[in-house]
Amino acid sequence: MPSKASQGQVRSTYHTKIKPNMTLEFLGLYFWGLIITTNLIITFYSSTIKIKVLEWVFALLRKPNSVITLQDFDDYMFEKCGAFGEMLTCPLCFGFWTSLIVSGAMHQSFDLPIYYIVFSSLSWPSMSVKMLAWFKH
């Protein structure tokens, strides 16, 4: 009886089979993830999209909308949402969780090693926030 490997049923991963251009692929995917995360952070913190999303939530819950400015949004989130509100008003906190989600999705989609998630989640937020500061000035 032929083995599963000879039948092509074993899934190849980066940590079990080393490819000649693995480093370039890894770095390429790392920078794509950084670009995605940075784009999400810049969009969220440089526009009024978070106010629009909150307006939709208020409309769905049939609550009166008292959030008009970005400062109103930050105050409302701190007051009403606790730790979740802090995550939405702090670019570094938001960047960490965004990086965790993006790197987790890329880990699953591109069959990357688990350390990709750890490495990306701890490095993308600080670089993204620096780019956000550069973008705002």
C-alpha cells in the first residue's frame, strides 16, 4: 500500500519543507501584511469612518446619536465601552489586534509558520503608528 506522502495527501508547510526562495516569500508576505495593517490604521484614524460605523450601530439599535466629532467618539468609547473602547481609541492597541487578525489570516491562507503571527503582531503596530504619525504631519 503506498504511503500518504507518495499519494500527495500530506500538506507541505514552510516549517517542514524548506523552499529555495522561502526567505523572499516570507519577507514579501511580511511587507504585504504591514501595508494592509498600515492602511487600516491610517484609514481608521485619519478619517471619520469610525463615526460613520458608530452611526450605523446607533441606527440599528434605534438609539439617538450623540457622537459628532472624533473627540466625541473617543469620549463615548472610553465612557461606555471600557477596554474595547480603549482598543478603538488607541492606535497602538488597535494596531496590535489588527495585526493579530491580519497575520492570523495570512498564516492560514499562505500556510506560514506560527512564529509569523507572533513576529508580525509585535512589529507591525509600531511601524504602522509611525507611518500614521508621518501621514498626519
